[in-house]
Amino acid sequence: MAAPKKAASRRTSTTAGRKTTGAKKTSARTSAGRKKTTAKKTATKKVATRKPSSAKKAVRKGSASRRKYGPAASESVHEEMREMEAGKLRSGGSGKKVTSRKQAIAIGLSEARRAGKTVPPNPNR
């Protein structure tokens, strides 16, 4: 018996199996070379008017309006940054010189927490 022959495999173009829906969309151009735009009807939006700058802002009570870091804590971080830039800031554990900006900020916040300044608790502890 003769073995059945395989069908010849041919590559077909990618558009051969696709159905086309509708005509191609073309953009018309004006004599100046710019695209024509069709006028669309859109709803007009009302623009809020600005209040005068003399109006006081309403102060919200709650956690959103309260500062997370106090000004004293900010000064503590600033001092540590100055020490790091001067090359005098050392790590507490190993005693190595601190060169990372993030590490200097972490040391400043840690010292501010120990001093009882307004700083949120350490998320890693």
C-alpha cells in the first residue's frame, strides 16, 4: 500500500485569512497640508472660579492634616547630613564611615526617635 501523501504546506500572506470590515479610513488634507478635523459636539464643562487669596483655608482635623515629622526631627536629620558630607559620620554597629545618603537620614531619624521628637515609628521594627 502506498502511504498517504502530505499536503504541501505553503505560507500564506497574513491578510489572506482575515476578513475586512468596511472601507479603509483615510484622512483628508486641506490645501495648506493640515488634516481636516470634524466638528464634534461636546458638552461644555463649567470651570470653577478661584476664591480670593485672602480667604482662609479650612483646616481639617484628623491624621491627614497633622505633620508626620516634626521640625525638630528635620533638624536632627539635617545635622547628620552635614556630618556625613564632612566625612565624620560613623555607623553605630561597625564604626565604618557612612557614605550613603539614605543611611545618614536613617541615623538622624533614629536619634530623633530616641530624643522623643515627633517621628513615626520605624516600619522595620
